[in-house]
Amino acid sequence: MRRTARDFIVVFILSLIAGCATPLVVDYDYDTAYDFTKLKTYDWIPSPPGSQIENMTEKRLTQAVNTQLGAKGYGQSSESPDFLISLQGVKKTVESGSTAVGASVGIPVGRAGTISVGGGKSKPRVKQEGTLTLGFLDRTTNTLIWQGTATAAIQPKSSPEEQQQRINQVIAELLKNFPPQVRK
């Protein structure tokens, strides 16, 4: 009996920890015929209409992308860059799972057992989720050559330092596959 209770507590705590995690979903696509080896410099283009990225967040994102691309040997240049970067963000409210409160009462009735009476109430978990899209365009043709998206839960009560740290992690994961490794 003791082992069963202990096992239950361990599983319960692990499920709470897993439930609090904010999974990051990253996806990317690219033009398989494009020669990425010729790219050395980049510049930013204004966010497209409809982007829902706040000013401070956009600054943090831009800084994180600049840092990651710099570490890969790319330099920012407003004079004749090889490619242009577009940044777009969308926020949405999503419902996932539910939280419940319930009660139950057992009433012994003779030798036959108990009659149970219970009730409960459930409400969906609501959270903010953001999707970030980075588009890399060839400057001369203005065509999309690489695109990456990252989707994760937004943590609104984070400090500016925590937000920058999370953004750095997201951008590092997003740009992990840039430039694409062409298989021959």
C-alpha cells in the first residue's frame, strides 16, 4: 500500500511539471534549388501589416536574430544585402484541457455497500499562444528562399530578462536549420 501511494505521488508531481511546460513547435521550409552558400549579408524589411508584435518584443526578437546570424558568419548591411528578413507575429487565445473541482460522498447502506453522491464543475484552461514567422527573401528577385515558424505559449508575467532569455532560446531553435544543409 505504501509503495502504491508513493508511486501515485511521483506520477502526480511529474504530470504537474509536464503540464506547466510550454512546448515549442518549430517548423521550416526552403527553396531546394537556391544556392545558400552565396549569402553573406542581410537587412531587415518592415513588418507586414497585421503583425501583432509589440515594439519591445520586436526589438528583442531582432537582437536575438542578429546575434544568431552573426554567430553563423552573416553580417547586417543596409547597402546591397544578399537577403532580406521579414518578421511577423500572431497571437491567439487557445483552450487546452480543463481544470475541474468535484466532490463525492459515500453513504453506507446495510451490508450491500455504499451509495455515492457527487458533483463537479469543469472549465477549460485558456492561454495565449504566439506564432513567430521569419521569412528570408532573395534581395534581387524578392522571392522567399527560407521560412521558419515557431509557436509557443506566451508567458505574460515574465520579466524583461526572462522574456529575452526565452526569445533567445526560441530564435536559436528556429535558426538551427539555417542555412539548410543540402543533401546530395
